Amino acid sequence: LALRTADGAWVYPAFQLDGRNRVVTGVARVLAEFRPDSADDEWMVAAFLAAGQPALGGRSIVEHLRDGGRVDDVLPLAAERADRWAMAA
């Protein structure tokens, strides 16, 4: 996940990386559920991935994946959120 800052610089949020600076396994599959069409949408996706999820006991999707959780357990959460945002647009 790459994010563009207000001054046009690209940043890569550290929360999506493991201890060896590789993207946490499963993050790409979760990101594929979203179709951001603006920079604001990318920031919303980043906030969603980093936010605690009640269905995961308060852990974020990235924490769940980093701790070895199954990506199939979080894909429905991402799909539901992506659908909700699409309906609101």
C-alpha cells in the first residue's frame, strides 16, 4: 500500500511490513478487495487496515495477519467494508 501525501510524496506505511521489511503475507489479498479511485480512498483503506476490528478481538487486520492469522478470516471484513464504501459513493 502506497500513499500520496499532501505535498505529492509517496509513503509506504510501516504497519504493513514485517520484521524483515517485507509486506506482511496476506495484505496484498486484502488490498485487492478495495478499488480506491482517489488518494483520500487510499488513506481510508490504510486506516481501516490499521484499526482494531471487533471481529478480531480488537486487533487490526494487519496484526491478525502478522501473528499468523488466516487471510481467509479477514477477507470478508474487507469485502464488506469495500461494498459499504462503494454504496456510499
